[in-house]
Amino acid sequence: MKGSTEIKVGIFVFLGILAIFYLTVKLAQEAFAPKDAYKLYAIFENVSGLTKGAKVEMAGVLIGKVGGIDLTSEGKAKVELLIYKKYKIQEDVRAAVRTFGVLGDKFVELKPGVSQNYLPEGGTIAYTESPVSVDEILAGLGPTIEGLKEILGTKEGKENLKLLVANIREASESFKTIAQKIEKGQGTLGKLVADDKLYQDLSETAKSLKVVAQQIEKGEGTLGKLVKDEEVYKTLKRTMANLESVSKKLEKGEGTLGKLISSDEIYKDLKTLSKDLRTTASSLDKIVKKIERGEGTLGKLVNDDSLYIEAKKTLRSVNRAAQGMEEQVPITILGTVAGAAMK
């Protein structure tokens, strides 16, 4: 009896182990390959740190898990995405490998597109972003750090660093002084910050602007009428139409101004007139120069002093003769009257 009991216990334990093993396998399969999911694929340059069973998220919502990860013939990573069937993925979606936090697990993030078409089962995502490797970042920082070591390792570099620290300290003190002045209301900026009157003035200005805006909105005042009055708008519209009409007439060469703008004949006539005026001006200039030199009759009259003296003498003689005639006229008239009476 004792042997049979041990056998029964052994069989029971064995069956329990098999059940646990089966459940473990099924749960693992469910975790890595959910039943209610369809497959999509994404090609990445590098998926370092991404593992099978990693999460697939969109907008922070879990929509699937990573299936297998394989290598293509071109040496790229082909990632199988197991997407839950209740989620449809647009054909212009973007896939990127991200990290939870700084040193967290890797996952695949899908960024939705704008297309109305969806990827079929087994489709491949066209747009992908590979993660930036920490080793690549450190490798990029390496030369920079070495350069800083070379610069700061010299005596001159140390002196420059000390000078830089001193300048930063001085700048900090200056900013501290400025902040204290502003806090005390000193200077223009301090008054803007601390003076209540400026705030009140600005508040009053804002109120005034609000009143003006309300008046304009109501159509009050000149500006309000310009904004609200339909008649002003119609007048402006007619004015613009008239200006447009005048512009078209000018363009066609109609009217005096239009002919002045468009007619080549008027331009030629003006050009000829301008040439004649230039010729006349040149001739007048020559005449004036001759007169200045005393050439010709008019030049001699203007420049010869003897002619002026002779003319003055002649005027004096004429003046004397006229005075003599005035004295003789009464006697002549009396003689004429007496002769007529004797006849």
C-alpha cells in the first residue's frame, strides 16, 4: 500500500509539472505571438537593443508586439510587427525604435500618417527611423573631449579658463547689481517694473483704445464712418473705378495727357522745339558776348563812353534850342494877329 501511494503521488507531481510546462509554453507563445494579430514588417538600419516581444505603440497606446527579428540580404534589420487586428495601420505610417526613459527597454513607435489607405497583412512600412546608438554618441564626443583636454591642458588654456571664470563671475555680479536696481525701481527698466503710475497710465491707455475701438465698431467719428459707412465705401469704389478708367485712357493715348504719354509725334515735336531753343539760346549767347566785347552798333552804344558824351551834348543843344523857340513864339503870334487886322 505504501508503494502504491508513492506511485500515485509521483504520477500526480509529474502531471502537475507537465501542466505547468504546457501553461508556460502557451503563455510565452501568447506573449510573443498573440493570436488575434496580423503581421507587418519594417526595415531598419540598426535595431540594437530591440528584442522579441518588445512593445509596439502608437500615441502611447499598446497596439502590438515585436515578433521575429531577421537580417536582410542588404545587411539591414527586418522586424516583424504583430499588430492587434482591431488596429488598422495607414500606408504612410512612420516606424521608429525608441527607448523608455534614458536606459529603459527598447520599443517600436508608430507615428500615424494622413493617408486614407491602410497596409494589408504582410505589408512593409516604407518610412523608418533607426535609434541613435549610445556608442556612436560617445564616439562623436570623444574627439571633442580630447580637443578640450589639449586646449585646457596647456598653461595658456588654464589661464584662459581662469579668465573665462573671472568674466563669468563679473558678469554675474553685474546682473545681480542690475536686478537689485530694478527691484528698487531705479532706472528706466526699474521704473517700468516698480512704478504703479506707469501701470495705471498703460491701463488708462488700454481703456481709451478700447473706447476708440468700440466707437469705430459703432461707426462713430471719421474713422468709424470710414469703416462702417457704406456710402463712403461706394464713393471710394467709384473713385477707384474712375482712376482705372483714366489709367486705361492714358494707356490708349486718349486725351491730351494720353497723347503726351503715348504719341511719338509730340515727342518728336518737343525734341525739335528743344533743339531750336538750344540753337536760339546759343545765338543769343553769341550776341551778348559780342555786345560785351563792344562789337557792332549795339555793342558800341553799350561800351563806348564817347557816344554817351556826344549824346549828352546833343541833348543839351536841343534843350537850348527849345528854350529859344519858347521865347520867340509870343512875338511871332502878335505879329501875325496885327497883320491880319490891317488887311
